[in-house]
Amino acid sequence: MRLPIAGCGGSKIRMHIMIIFLKCLFFIFSHSSTDLFLNFVTTKSKSKSRPSKKQRALEILSILKRLYPDATCSLDYVTTVQLLVATILSAQCTDERVNKVTPALFAKFPDAPSLAGADREELENLIRSTGFYRNKAKNIQGACHKIVTEFDNKVPQTMSELLQLPGVARKTANVVLAHGYGILEGVTVDTHVKRISKRLGLTKNDNPLKIERDLMRVLPQPDWENYSIRIIYHGRAVCKARKPNCDKCQLALLCPSVKAEG
Ligand code: SF4
């Protein structure tokens, strides 16, 4: 009697086992690849449905425009020199405080020549309540002297020239260019813009220059100053430094910090 395993019957059984093995392999492979494929498609479609930073920035901008339709520079001034001086004074100080100081200041020293030639102590006393008054007085006089002697008594209209004036960095230059001349060279990054843009996930940076560069990438140029002005309004009204009022915030659905901050 022959044992089936050793002969022709044995090879049939081996072939049968081989077929079952191959079927198992095919089953495992086809299912795992299907899963991988489905996973890939799902991830792709998920990432497609999530708005990009640029799309979010545009939505934020459009909500801000609706919320603060009449937003404008809150500093009081008549001439571009006065705008420049008020902006220098607004460093580390509220616009409200600056507006309390400038009427008396501009009544006494209305233009660049009179500010450049003012008695330093008198000037310091007039601006004392805005803080850092010694430094601010020195910068105002230095800037006005340069405007008179090197720029034909006119506030320069380019970023590079403005940056040559004492006490003028990009923030002040952006304000002067935008509100004094309607020129949009960059995004004004003050303390509100810095804090809220970070909370909104439009930048991860702390350096104002890098924040400005990030915002310029996601916002349309005509809205660079619009964004800053309205964010400043939003910072004063809702997204305050210490206690942001996320419950009342119209940007909450677009804000990745809503839970952490609220
Ligand atoms: S949701 Fe909260 S953290 Fe975000 S912008 Fe609004 S107030 Fe600020």
C-alpha cells in the first residue's frame, strides 16, 4: 500500500497547499494595499478640505472689514510731519494718550523747522506723559533736523529714506507711507498685530520683521494696512493681551488659539 503523501497524491496536496498559501498572500496584500490607498485618499481629501493659511487670512480680513468698516489711523494729525511725530510718540504708549499731548505740542511747534529748533527741555515737558520722553524728544528733533537739512523740508516718501531718520523703524515708516502718502510698502506690526497674528496662526515668529514678511505673503498688498488697522481695533475690543474674549470673537471659527486662549 502506498502512502498518498509520498507519491503523485503527495504532490497534489503540496500544490493545493501552495495555492492556498498564494491565495492568503494575495488576500493580505490586496486588503492592506486597499487600506493604504483609502488612507492616502482620505488624508489627501482631508488636507484639501482644510483651508490654506492664505484662504484663512482672506476670510479673517473679510470678517474684520465687516466688523470695523470705518477703521482708520487713530492718531490726530494734520500734516505728514505731525503724523511722523505722533507715530514716534506712540511707541510704548496708547494713541489716546498721544492725542492728549499733540494738540499743545503742535500748537507750539507745528512743523519740522520749529520742532528741530525747539528747546529740548520744553519739548520733553510737552511729551513727558507718553513715556521714554527724553529719547523721543531726541529722535523727534533728530528726524526733523534731517527732514529740513537733507529732504528739502519734506517727509521722505520711500522706505529706505524714512529708515535714515532717527527713531524711525519699519513700523513707523509703514504708518507714514500708508497714511501720509497712500503708499503700501509693508504691514505695520505693532503689539496688537504681533499678538493677534500669532494667535490666529498667521505667523509663528516673534520678530516683527519676520511677522511682517509672513503677513505680506498671505495678505493681498492693497489690504496690508487695512489688516493692521482692523487688527488693532480687534485687539482693543476683543482679543486683548491678558484676557482675549474668545466667547464673543467673530474670528473664533478661524482661530487655532480659541480654546487655549479662551
Ligand atoms: S478666538 Fe480668541 S484668541 Fe482667537 S482671535 Fe478671537 S479672541 Fe483672539
